[in-house]
Amino acid sequence: MQDFLFYLSLGWEHIISADALDHQLFVLALVAAYSYKDLKQLLILVTAFTIGHSITLALSVTDVFRISSHWVEFLIPLTIVITSLDNIMMKNHPKSLMKLNYYLALFFGLIHGMGFANTARMMLAKEQGIFVPLMGFNIGLELGQILVVAVLLLIFYAALSLLKISRRDWILFVSSGVFALSLQMTLERIPF
């Protein structure tokens, strides 16, 4: 149980900590097209990301495949660039954007899962099984993402309802900011 709680805390910190800007930006880009009325869809979206993240984390930790950490660190912000650019291009079609985000969350979750693999590989003892640590980490990640989504929904509610900002303008505003930050991160991490 102690191992489970340790990895649960590690998964929580993976999204909540100040060092998790890339992860937080990705969640922000995914959530930008939603409102509190879409809570069920948002939870499915976050879970799709966690599933993708879990699959490649498990495959990477067990050495089924490895990708250079330089490439992974480049690809992670690139996924954020693509997601935010997609939001900008589809801002007038929020329902289509929301459908597409499910696929982006699952696919890009696969890429993000490789980002923690090297750290996890070093932390797991040779004789230690991976089920409990990966389960704990992924549950912690999911809980952290749900908290981030809840905070974002409160901010979105205030912007859309209280400040009377249109949904289209909100998607454009949030996605443009995320695009600029993630593009800078991508350019800084070009692996060659």
C-alpha cells in the first residue's frame, strides 16, 4: 500500500507541480472548447488522455520500445501546438472540435506517456512489479487532471457568464496563448 500511495502522489505531482507546465498547457488546450455543462464529456476526454499515457508508459517502462528523451521532450510541446492550432482553426465549430479532441487526447496521451518513462524506469527496482506503481501513478495523474479541469471550468464559467465573453472568442484567446507558449517550448527543444 505504501508503494501505491507513493506513486499516486508522484502521479498527482506530475500534473499539479510547477514543473508540469507542458502537461497543464495540454489540458488547457483540450478543455478550452468545453464548459461546465460538458462535464461528462470532459471526464471522458481526460480519461482518454490517461489511457494513452498509461499504455506508452507501461510499454516504455517494460522496454517494449524506447524513444530518445530528446525526441519525446520535443514531441510533447508539439502535441500542444497542434491541439491549440486545431482549436483556433475550428473555433467556429465547437461540436466538431470537441469530437476531434477525444482522438487527440488519446493519441497525444501516447506521446506524453513516454515523457515520464525514463524517470519511472529508474525508480522501479528490478524485482518490483510494475502494476502497483503504474496503477498508483495513473490514478494520481487522473485525479490531478480532474482538479485542473475543475479549476479551469470555474475560470471559464467566470469568463463566459460573468464577463460575457463569447465562447468563440474564449476558445481563440485561450488557444492563442497556449499556442504561443507551446511553440516557444517546441522551438527550444528541437532535437537536432
